[in-house]
Amino acid sequence: MCSAEHHRGPDDSGVHVDGAAGIGMQRLSIIDVAGGHQPIYNEDRSCVIVQNGEIYNHLDVRRELERRGHRYVTRSDTETILHAYEEYGTRCVTHLRGMFAIAIWDSRRSRLFLARDRMGKKPLYYSVLGTGRDARLVFGSELKAVLAHPDVLRRLDEQALVDYVAWGYVPDPRSIYEGIFKLPPAHTLVFEAGHVTVEKYWDVSFASPAPLENERAYVDRALELLDEAVRIRLMSEVPLGAFLSGGTDSSIVVGLMARNSTTPVKTFSIGFEEKEYNELEYARAVAHHFKTEHHEEIIRPDVEHDVPALVKQFDEPFADSSMIPTYYVSRSARKHVTVALSGDGGDELFGGYMRYIDPANVRAVEKIPASIRNALLAPMAHMLPEGARGIDRLRDMLGTADEQYVRRMTRGFTSTHAMVFTDDVAKRVNTDPSHVADPFLSAREAGSDTLSRRQYLDIHTYLAGDILTKVDRASMMVSLECRAPLLDHVVAEFAATIPPEMRIRGMTTKYLLKKVAERLMPAEMIHRPKMGFSIPVTHWLRDSWQEKSRDLIIGPRTRERGIFREGYLRRVIDEHQSGKRDNSSIMWSLMMLELWFRECFD
């Protein structure tokens, strides 16, 4: 099981077995490189811990624990977690500021304690084998470690498969395998006497407290918190740098790193030969402004080697094509540093997506009573054939604002599943993927305004399931630790209190965060069209990847699985190749699914 995760920690390894329990660790040495070997024990060796991650406030917590009588033998942040568990029990996680997946074996209570950080930066999978007091629990940072256990079976979870096709990843707590689960972000798990107890210990709340007096006060507070979040993430005994796209988020991180560093910040950027996907000139300008030690590469993806290797690394089907540039920029950075800071989280916390702003036609239609909309527009939507011009826009006009948003996030599959899956699959599963979103959109904590509900949904689905999964697997594939200061939980708690009109003003997304950026760099570096971290999939699927995509989507091995309607698959390909529609998103999802079957399941 440890060997399966060697890439996550090639510097050191350790195992503890006492008969009732065994825990192991592959360590990427960052803090207390010489003395922080894991597992780590408490004073009487009754408790033992392994941890993947970093605790940025561990020195503050340590001072309080030492004052209470705890004795340390290392300088490691991991030892602080163990003493905090002794002092505060399972609530120890509320004292921690950082990213982590934690496992503590408490031999006094015959208890296993697992915990995952608030935003879900570090992954944690588990499976329960057997029932009653004889049950066993198997866990690991990646699925491949859990699957390495000889008693864990590889059984496809068809509901997880359906959810993947809609969302582009398998939302927690499911995994692609029956009986193996993800511990959700901000949750703890206690396994004791054969019984599993999972509890949530934190959530971001959009219920705003007393507001600050004016916009300037919000900018001042945001800058103060972001500066602190960056500063504490510069804690490292190994070389450290930053990803730099030239966008607002990564530029703020680099600017604050430069402010808190005595030496030039090492920055890393990648680009493509296709100009519309190349942001290198923007990254170069930011690097010049902050006088960084800048490194950049033009990449040419190796579809025959690198993409299958990435699919295998992810363990589950994963359809975000930006995993490819994330891997390449991580590989580039790893040549020079062991830790890299990123700008992840700015869009979800500060309102950075244009999809948060409803199109004018949708806003206009929303003013029409639902009864009239359903009487006039719904019949038209049912009459038009699937794929007809304008059908997606028509469907966006139906239902509530929340329903429209879920349709966008699931690529319209709330209404097209019946055409996608064979009858055998459809009758066994829930083919309406909105069930994933419902608990979050209805949560009272999300606040009453539409923007807050959408951000709350994204934080709990897209951010944790897609963005952070992508960054963790792609960076860990090359043994690079990636830190995201914008996702510091103190920053997140503040961002949720920003009034909606300061998150998005008119058609300006991330309005307040851009005001913060203006304190650090010239306005022309900030106010430019958003590109996103993407690759030219649409072009490649009509050119160099055309033959490969056809084999993966409608080849004999795919058809034999009996999952999808062949007619639907052929139409998706034909429409894309003819230029009638851009079906690159669903084509890529289907390709990654078939590659996953071949690399990880067959």
C-alpha cells in the first residue's frame, strides 16, 4: 500500500504495526527534514500519527501545548497534531490552519481517527471490510493504495459512473468503486469497535455578519488576510516557488511572495503553440514587474504517453483537460523547487466565473411567471430533437435560477441522460445528476442570494472534486507540494462576508480581488480578458487526435461495455468533426472514461 503511493513521498517511509492496526507513510520532507520521520509517537507511545500536508500555525499551537505540559521530540508540524489530539480529542482539527489528511491510531481506545482539511486540498479514501465488531477499515491518500489491499475488490459503481459523465469527476463521498469512499472536506472519521462515525467540523458560511464601513475597508482587510496567508505558506526547509499564469489570482500570490521574500521568487509558466491558449506574455510582464526568477516552457503534449499516465495517476475517471497543463507546469517547477504556491480558489471564493452572471435573456425570462413559462416554453423544449439549434438556450430559460445553474455545471445532462445511457444502465441508476447539487443549493448556510448559492455549490463540488483533485494528483505525480493561500480557511471565511455587489459588479467578476491586485501592480496587468488554464482540445479533436478519439469513443472495446447508446456517441463525434457543434467537452469525458477502463479497470 505504501509503495503504491511512493510518488507522494519519495524521501522517506515508515510503518507502525501493533497487531490491531497498521499505518504507513511515504514522506515528502518539507518541515524538520532531518528529524520529522513518520510515524510519530506521543510520550508514552499510546498514540501514533501519520500526516500528509502542512500545518502553517503549528508553532503557535505548539507553544500552547508545551505550556500545558506536552513534551516534544521533533520540530515537525505532524507531532503538534498528535499532541493536539491528546489535548482536545477529535476537535483537535479546529485548532489547525493548513492542508492535511491525518490518521491517528489511539491504542488506549482501540480507535482510528481520520481527518481531512477544510477545503479538501489533501485527499483521503477509505473502505470498510466486513461488518460488526469484526469489521476492518482500510484507508489511503489515493485509491491505488486502498486497492493494493488484498481484500479490497474492484467493483464498478454505476451511479458514480453516471455522475462522472455529468460532472466530469466523481463527486464525494462516492468513488468510482463500490464500497470505497472519499472522506469529504472538513470531515472527521472515527472507527471504533467496528463502527464508523463521520462528522462535519467546519463549513464556509455566507450569512454575513456586521458589514465593514466601506469598500476601502474590505480591500484593506482582504489584502491583510491574503498577505498573512501567503507569508505563513513560505514556511519551508526546501526550495520554494510559484505557478504564474499572469491572471489576477496567481499574480497576487506572486506579488505577496515578493513582498515577504528577501530573494527573488522563482516563478513557472507554460504555454502552447496555439496563440489563443498562450498566456506567456502576461506571465512574463508580471514576472518582470515583481523581478522574479522566471522560467517558462512551450509544451507539446504527448498524447500517447503522458495522457494515459495521467489517467492512471488519477485512479478515477477525470475529465478536466487542464490536468495536462497542470502536470506540465508542475514538472517544470519540480526541476527547481519542492514546493510551489498557486492561485487556486480565487474564482470560487471571490466570484470569478462569468457563469455566475445570468445572460440577459435568462434574466428577462425569469420575470415571466413559472406557470406561463412552463406552458409556453416547456412544450417547445420537448418537441425539438436532441441537439437542435437553440435547445440548450431554451432549456436554460426553464426552471429556477438554481436549476439553470445545475444544468450548466452538468453540461445539460439533467435532460439528456435518457439518450446517453443504454436502457440496462438507466434502469439501475439515478440519471438526474442534480441530486449531487440539491443538498448544497438548499443549505441555509449558503445565504439567500443567487450568487452565494452558486459559490457555495462550487466550493463543495467543483472546487473540491475537480480543481483541488487535479492540482493534487498532477503535482504529486512529480513529488511537488502545492500550496493555495487563497484557500486559507480564514480567507474563505472573510470572502463569504463580502457583499455580493463587491464580489461581482455589473459584468466585472472578482471586483474586490481586482481592487486588491491594484494595490500590487499596474491596472493594465489586471483588467484583461480571462483565459483560464486550458488546452486546445476543440482543435486537437478535429486534427491530431481525431483517429484516437474515434477509437476511444466508438471503438469495439467501448461498444462492448454496453454503457452508452451507440447512436448518441456517433452523433457527438460527427457533429464535432463537421463543425456543427463544439462537443469537445463530452468527447473528452468519454475518451478519459475509456482510457480509465483500459489503464485502471480492465
